[in-house]
Amino acid sequence: MEQRRGTDTAERSRSWGDERLSLLSAVGAALTDREVMRHALDQAVSELGGIAGLVHWSCGPAGSRQLRLVLASGLPLPVLRAWEEIRQDVAPLAPARAVRDGRFVWIPAAATEALAGPREDGRPSSGILPAATTVASVPLIGPDGPVGALSVLTGPWEPTGEQTAFLQAVGHWAERRLARSAAGPDEGDEPPWWQQRPGGPVLRQSLEAAKAGSWEWGVRTGEMRWDRAGLTLLGIPDSYERRIESWIDLIHPEDVPRVMAATEQSLRERSDYEAEYRVRRPDGTTGWVQSRAHLELDEHGEPVRMVGKVWDTTESRMARESVGQALRYMSDAFFAVNREWRITFLNVEAERLVGPAGEVLGRPLWEGPAGDVPELEERCRRAAAGGRPAGFDIRWPTDGRWYHIRLVSVPDGLTAYLTDVTDRRTRAARRAEAERAGAEQAARISELSNALADAVTTRDVVDVVAAHVLPPFGASGLLMLCLEGGRLNVVGSVGYPLPFLRRIDGVPAFEGYRLLNEVLGARRPYFIPSAEEYERLFPDLAGNPAIAHKNAWAVLPLTASGNAIGTCSISFDEPRRFSADERTLLTAISGMVAQALARARLYDTEHARAQALQRGLLPRALPTPAAVTSTVRYLPASSGTDIGGDWYDVIPLSAERVALVIGDVMGHGLAEAATMGRLRTAVHTLANLELPPDEVLAHLNEVVSDLGDDSYATCLYALYDPVSGVCSLARAGHPPPLVVRPDGGVECPDSVPDPPLGATEPPFTTVDLRLPDGSLLVLYTDGLVESATRDIDTGIAECAQVLTSERGRLLTSPPPRPHPDRPEQDGPEQDGPDRADHERLDRLCDLLVGAMLPAQQLTADDTALLIARLHGLAPGNIAGWPLPEGPVAAGLARAHVREQLTAWGLQELIATTELLAGELVANVVRHARGPTRLRLIRSRSLLCEVSDASPTTPRIRRAAETDEGGRGLQLVSALSQRWGTRYTAEGKCIWTEQPIPRTGTPS
């Protein structure tokens, strides 16, 4: 299959080649030989996929051994020069070898260059062809042998057999076509072209078309011979005298010295001859020609003859002169330097930059102003070495203007074009500055918009405007007024003195202060550039600039949702003219500020209402029972307007016991706040029933469950008994308390909490802690120890670290207390220690809050912190006795009371206390059962307790005038400050409380 595919490809190639030859056959007979060769050359280059084509011919005077280029396609002039003349006997290049051997020749580029070698003038024969270029040549054969070659310059691949055959076929076709042309009726007197010696009609036709001719000068004989093309070119008749003098007579007199000098140099140095000069033809016309020739030497190395060619350069010379004139007077500067960096040419504009031509031509470029241009010399040398054009902008030192310089490396040096780009750079700089200013303005607007979106309160809005608006405009003052009740009130200011603020605060919105009245009423801004303009516009306010210490103002209306809500004044220390862009920008900013301020005002209003509700639901002040010294901190969430459900309480109970409560309703909002209020009320009610902690939580769980399935709350209820020193606590889903003992040690009771209220069923677990006098109980909600970046266990550990720090230990240490046997009293003796301890606990609260909730940290949850110092009662302040059953118990109780009160120095309370104890014991004897017990407690008040084993709760009856009984509890209520009943494990306890007179002194 592969063989068949190759056969098919070859057949297709031959078919395509045949079609191409058919195309050549269609060329008209009227074409000249040169046009015929052009067609052949184009087809050959196309078939081989080459880059260029060449046709060489054996031409020149008789006996010449040179191949001369008569036709070329696809090559630039620098490359053509290397192929213009090929010596068949010296340089066996591809065309020469094809003519010599009479066969197809293909030579790779490397071989071609190696064979070619350098020309006598030092130029490489292969020009600047790509390194991988190869040459394929076929001879053009006449009856007497090869007379020329057709060559194709192609890539590194060797032509295929089909391509070689096509190239040979094209050569044969060209031979036949030229033969028919030579036998035409108009040329019958001329022999066929292959019978002509070199220089015959075929070459002559090509040379005539190219305006080129050949000549030969016998150095020794002085004979000068021209071919037909040369005679035509110079306008010499056929009867000319074949002497060197005939040629010299044709040269323009001004050019004779230069031409003769070139001739003598060639003869002297045995080198090639080349000169361009003007000729004056016999018909009176003048033109430019260029001659190039080489010497032929005898066996002694002496010149025998000079053989060369001449061609018309009038058009190219005129073109060069036109180009020179164009370069000379073009608007851009242009100069050229040679390889030694000496200036060889500069136009008029370049003279303005570099210097007058008469002074700088031939001098090194770097000696002039160009040497002062930074990095110019280095870049020029790099461009010349690299051979690639380079362009960049420079600032010329003589005029300070910017130019774009383009450097182009040429064979004999470097050229430079300088275009003035100062205006373009200025426009570009202005455009870039405008774009930069626009980008900065857009960025500032974006920053301001984002900052205003984050602003919550009115104070936040004022701070944002002061930080993001004043600095970019260079302003020094900001005054924001809000419309409230028909007056403009100051809600924020920066950079204004207090006397001016007092003067402006509360002015009528629509009368009495014309500047603000007009801005607010017309809803259009005022831009006042100076204090003089201010006083001219508002003479009734002439003193304001001096009081405010300002000299320019932008007074902007604040309008939100179509309503004027106030004004914003931006002021400056110095007079200032406001551009149109600044006025537009400030007006746009005022709209953004107005929207943010309107939102902030709504937030402030709602937040104030929420805080008022919160304050109403929480204790206004904590009670001060003798058993605890407490302080509290409540911190609402710093983000959002909704209030939370955190609460706390300190509830004094009988027998100097105290209930400490803290809780958290899950969620935020009015509903959660209402739930918190309900729970707090329920806790007070249940605590006054003297229920144990687990039963209190059980009843609270019922309250929360009745609120719905989506209502939950956490709660910690602690009951401290100063008599026993036991603190009983139960918690439902709440963080555990921290206990700080008098020695500074911190403990966290390790107990598993019950689920939150509303998510579980009783029973709840109770934990009893025996705490020494002076211990601290730290209760808190999860907002203190838990956040998005900190889990609750880590927060509790950090809180314990704060308490055990050096500062924490100083604040947790218990203060000195009165003598254990002395009662706690209300009065000057006790105010000092209690106040000092309370202040110390206040500082401890601040320490904990500051460490756990830094001021700059936004919090999403409320925080409640309750710290209580526990004060136990000394045994000397407690006395108790068991009582027998029966009526005798009342008398014995009175005796115990009288004896103990005398010992405590409370003689003033003996009579009343005897009566209360007697009535309580009589009530037990009559309505309850034993065992009966009497207890007296001396604290800030005197407590008298009678307990029994009956669970029946006594109640006051309204006895009639004729009833003998029923007045005992009425008497107890009348004689005591407070009285009540609490349940105990054995039954119940009825207690009374009497104030201790300050004049009373202990024994």
C-alpha cells in the first residue's frame, strides 16, 4: 500500500508538472526573450518552492570566461551583488558548475559558501542568504554546448526527481522558445542565439532592456571596444573611433579627475575598477552611468586589458538625489554615522539638534549633545552590534524636548531618525493623569461607599466622612446638622471650635439662619470660595467665619427618599476655588452621605428603644445582702439593632441566703427580650417560694416549653447559705461558673450540664459546693467566652488565666472583714469595707471584659458577667435549740431568746423577740407536730426561726371580734419587718426578721 501511495504521488507530480509546462507553452510568440526567461524562471521557482531565481549568461567580449547575471527574481540588491559576475574557471558555484559540466547541479548552502569564498573586494559571495539555503541549477544548452544557467535558490531539502525533471524541462522549453524567437522574420539576418558568441543578440536584448552594456579596453594598445548595448547607452555611433580618448571625451569635465584617479588606482593596485560619473552624449543629452571592470594580467602580472560593463544610473541617481533632498528637508531629524561613530550625514532638522553640518560632519557623535543623553551611546552600540532596528524615547539636552529615536543598522554604520514626541507625551501624560485621577476618584468613591455601608450609628457616619472626604479635598472642617422638630441640631463635627457649635446648634431650619435655610429649602449646595464672599452673600452672618476660623465652604443639602434631613458643611482653612468636577463630586457624595445618615438615624432610634427596653427588663440595681458583695456587667452585641435575651439577678432569701441567677434566651429580638422578662419574673417568684435549685429549673422548663417548640434558654441557679457555707447550684445548658478561692486558686466545677430549658424534661442535677468565706463566684453567659474564632472551652481557660494573673490575683483577694463574733451592720462602720470590696470587684469585671472582649472587636452576642463575693456567718452569730413538745416549749423558747439577745447586746429586741418566738412555738404546738427547733441568727438584722416536721403552711386568718384565737400570725406580721415560711427536708420553717438598731452594741 505504501508503494502504491508513493506511485500515486509521483504520478500526480508528473501530471501537475505537465500542466505547468502546458501553461508555459501558451506564452505568446510576441514576447521578448527577456519576458520568455522571466516566465521560465517564475515557473521553476514555484515548482521547487524556492525563495528566488537567477539566470546567468556567458556574455561580454570575445573569449570572456564569465557568467553574468541577466535576470533575477526574489532577491534584494545586497544579495544580487554577490551573483552579478561568476568566473567559470575560478569559482565553481552552482550556475558555473552547471555550465561547465552541462548537467543538473544541487549544492547545499554551506558547500556553496565554501566554494564561493570571498570576493576580491572582501564581500562574501553568498550575500546575506539564510544559512540553510541551497542552489539548484540546470544549464541552458545550445548546439555548441552550454551558454547559460537557470538557478533556483531553495531550502535545505534536496529536490525530488520530479522537481529535477521539471527544472530540466523548463530549461529545454526556454532553449526551444529562444531558438524560435531567434529565427523570426524580423531577425533573419542574425544567426540563431546558440550560434552567437557571447555578447550576441540574446544577451544584447536583455542588456538593452536593462540599459547595460559591455566594454573592453586594451591597456597597452589603448583600443576601446563597446558592444551594441554600450554604444546605444552612450549614444555613440557605429563609426566611432575605437580609442580610449573617445571614452574620455564623453566624461563630464568635472568628473574626469575622479574617473581617471579610479582608473590609475586599479592599474596600480591590480584591483577591480568601479566609478560612477556623468557622460555627455553626442546628441547633447547628459546622464549618469556606472562602470565596473576587472583586469586581465599577462604571465608577468602586468595589466593586459580591462573588461567591464556599464549601465545607466540616471534614474537611480535622481532617485537618490530626491531621497537625499527629502531626507535633507524632512520634518524629522535624521543623521548617519559610520562604523567609527563619526557623523557622515545630517539633515536640516538634525543640525538644529546636533550642530551645523560644517562643524560636526566627520566628528564623533558623542562629542556633541548626544553624549549628554543618558544611555544613548550604550543603546546605539547595542543596536549596531545586534543588526536589528531599535526605538525608544529620549530627552534632548539642547532644547529639553522629547524625541522618539529609531536606530537602523546599515552596512557602513548606523542611521537615526528623531521624531519630536513632546506634544504626544504631554497629551499622553495628561490623559494618564486624568485616568489616574479618575481611577483614584473611583477608588475613593468605592472606599467611601463601602465605609458608609458599614457605618451603623450617626457617629460612625461622621467618622467615615471625616476620614474619607476631608483628606482628598484638603478640607479641615466637617459639620453635620440633622433636621429634628423644625430645628437643625449638630449630630457630628470635626475641626470646629465649641463657641461656633453652640451658636449653630438648634437654629431654626427654615428661618433665622439664611445660609442653612436656603440650602435646606432649595435643596441646592452653596460653594463659597472665601470669607469675603461669605460676608457678601450673607451679611447677617458676617461674624461666623471669624468664629469658625474657616475661609471656604461647601454647604451641601442632605436629601434621602425625597426628604431633606439636614445639611453637611465641608470647610477649609484657606480660600479655595471649587472646580466643576469638585462641585459635581461633592454633590454626589452628599447624596451618599444622606442615605447613610438616614439609615444611621433609624438605627440610633431603634437601638435607643431596644436599650431602654433592655434596661427596663434587667435589674436597675443589685440588692446588697449581707451574704454577698456583687457587681455585674452587661454588654449588648456590638453589631445589629436587636436586643438579646441575657439576664442576671441577685435575690435575697430568708436566713441570709442568696440566690444568684444568670441565663440566656437563645436568639435576638423583642420576642427573646420578652421571654427573658418572663423567665426573670418566674425566677423571682420561684425563689421566694424557697424552692431548691433543681425544682426552680424544673418549673422554668415548663414556662419555656409553653412558649413553643422554638423557644430555648440556658440558666444557672446558685443558692448560697452563709450559715453552712454551702452553695447549691443547678444549670441547664449554661456554661459552668468559675470559683476563686481565698488563696487565689481558680476552679471550674466539672459537672455535665443538663440540656437547655425547653429541650429536656426534669429532673435537673444539683451540685453542692462548700465554699470558704471570701470566695468569689464568677457567673457569665457564653458571649464572654465563645466567639466565631474561639470555642467555649478555650474561652473558659483564657478567663481562668486572667483571674490567676498578677492583676487578677490582686483584685480577687478578699478584703479584711469584721471580727467573726461581730454582726454585720448597716452604717458607717460597714460602708467602708463593703465599698472598697465593691470597687475592687468592679475593676475585676473591667479586667475580664477588656481581656476577653477587646473594644475594637465586634461581638455578635450579648454578654452578662456577674461576680459575687461570698461572706459566711461566723458561728458566734448563730444560736439554736431543740424544743420539747407541749405548751412548755413556748416558755423555754422565750428564755432562750432572752438569754441569747442579752449575750449579743440586743436588749432592745428582747421583748419583741420573746413575743414572736412564743407565738411561733404556740402555733407549732397547736397546729403542727414535732420535733420543734428554735434558731436565732445575728447579721444585719435579727432572724428568729421556728421549724417543725409538718409541711402545712400557716396563713393569716381574719379573726372576728368574738374569736379567742386566729390573731397570732397577725401579731407576727405586725411586729416583724418580714416574715415567711420555707420548706425544709424535715418539714417547714417559719421565720421572722427584725432590724437591729444602730445604737445596739454587742456584748
